Amino acid sequence: MHTVEEQLAVLSRGVEQIIPMDEFRAKLEKSVRTGKPLRIKLGLDPTAPDIHLGFAVVLRKLRQFQDYGHTIDLVIGDFTGMIGDPSGKSATRPRLTEEQVIANAHTYETQLCKILIPERTVMHRNSTWLGQIKFAELIEISSKITVARLLEGEFFSSRLEAGKPLHLHEVLYPIAQAYDSVALNSDVELGGMDQTFNILMGRDLQREFDQEPQIGMFLPLLVGIDGHQKMSKSLGNYVGIFESPAEMFGKTMSIPDESLTQWYELCTDVPMDEVKALIADNPMEAKKRLAESIAAMYHSAEEAKAARAAWEAQFSRREVPTDMPTVRVSADETGAAWIVGLIKQAGLATGTNDARRKIQDGGVQVNGERISDVEARIALEGEVILKVGRKYARIEKD
């Protein structure tokens, strides 16, 4: 049996805030004393089913709870997902159809166990209880929360102050999510700082149902590989946990040095004293070890080592890969082609604007020379090797 102090040391690592900490300690002490595991809840509205390292931060924390013997209640919000979480939204968010919710929930269920232990993870869909509530019961539940308490949610009050629409179903969202905690009698609920209002609402509603209120454990948002914005699929600054070891290693190597400490703290279990010493001594080696650790975590140590060796061969010694795709491109009357068109035809950009941005960001090279002019014309004579970011393509004249 692990002691309370041992559990606190690991479970509080990388956590932004625990509300309230004294009650969390008391719950752990009771669990150790009685041998009864805590019930740890994570609620998910299934709207973005592809998991990246940013989302894996909270899953890794759940895994740590599992390693200490606690029970994970994973709530797929197939009911609340059809409402739409208004947190941080300046306008009403489109509601998902039942078909979309079911499809996304299934994808989550198959992906989450990449990190979690399946036999120690209890999967729920909150339609099980929310879908059965009658209107009279909804009135009874709603009577336990005041309008003033709801308007403490900044995303509600700011919307009203700006004269923007606020629909009743959005006001019901935090109540519905809070009721999930009542239905499960949760001890701890995890989420990002943007979920503070919703999770603390769960504490309020549990008290009204004579339950011991849950603890709110809030985790920071992992910065993306650009080093500026939170990791996001839509921003393209993510590392997917199902990507190849080489892709994971390469993307991690592109993060700025300033992000190393946060990535180590949130994405690995390496002791922070060791991390600080390594970064101070050799930032490049620290980054390679980080990339290798992440690749090994989601693949294997052997595959991670191979990914590192391939990256060092390609970038440290400036070797060009031999397995790059070949793309045939039509030249104009001068035997040249527009650089933006080359990038698009090679499949190394999503469109014209993306190709222009990659050039302006300094990430485009032709035969080892950086291209900075978005209007550049590239002569298609002899071997033409196009490099965009970490990807290559061999260009041949059609």
C-alpha cells in the first residue's frame, strides 16, 4: 500500500490547482486507512476523437491514479455532447447530432486505452442517467442551483453584457455535467482550468444531494510544438499519440527550448531535478531524450532508439532520406514551376495559404537552400529535392 505522501508527490506533479488540497489529503488518508479506492471522474464531450499529447496529459494523470489502485470513471458525454459546452465560447456552439456523438464516443473508447488500463477503467455514457430524467425531476435538480450561482460563470455573464444570445440549454449544461458527479458519487474530478466552473458546480450539487463533495484537480494546457499556443489539431501544432515513432520524435525535436521544462513535467515521469540539470547542461541532448522518451512511451524503447538514430542521421549530419516520395510536376515554358504550386502538388501543405505561410516561416528549402520568396520560380532541371519542415519530396519534371 502506497502512503499518502507518496501518492501526493506523484499525483500533484504538473497540476495547476487542487481545490481544496486539505480535503484531497483527507480523502487519500481515508482511502489508505479503509482500503477503499477513490472514484476518479473525467468527463468528455466526444467532439474531437483524435488524441494528442495535450489531451494525454489528463489521461496520464488518470493512469497514475490507477497505478495507486483507484477507480477511473470515464464519462463519455453522449448526452451533454448534444448540448455543447459553453465554457469560453462567445456564441452558441452548434449541437452535435446523435449519430455524430455515437461515432465520436466509439472512437474515444478505442483510443483511450492506449494510456489507461482497460480492466481498471469504467466507461459510462451520461445518457444512461441524464436521458432518463423526467421534466419534474429536472425542475427538482435545477431548484438546487441559483441563477446568481450560474451567472458566476464568466462565459455566461460576459455573453449577457455583450448583448449576445444565451440560450437556456447552455445554462443547463453545467447542471447536467454536475449531475454526472452526483450519479457517480465522484471523489475527484479532473479537467483543464477552463473547466473550473463546471467541476466546482459538481461540488455544489453533491452537497445538495448529501454527498461528500468531490475534489477539483485542474491541469494546465500543454503548449504545442510552435511554443506559443495550446496544442490543437486545428492549429496543426500537435503530436498525435498514434503517429509513428519517427514522426513523434521529429515533431518533439521542433519545440523551442523554452517549452522543454513543461513538456518534461507533463509528458514524462523523469524527475524534475534531473530535468533541470540536463537542460542547464545540454539543451539539445535534453530535447533528444525528451523526444525518445515520448516515442518509447507510445511505441517501444527499440523503436524510439531507431527514430532517434534516423533523426540524427538526417538532421545532425544533414543526410537526405532515401525513401522520400517522387512527385511529377509540369513546368512552364521556361522549365520552371512556382514554389507554392510545388509544395501543394507534393502534398506538403493543405493549400495555397498554408504553403505561403510555411515559406514565410522559413521552413522551405530546395536542394538545401532556404526559399524565402513566395513568388520564387524553381527550375526543374536535374535533381530537385524539396524540403518543407521535416518532410521531403523529390520533384521530377513531367
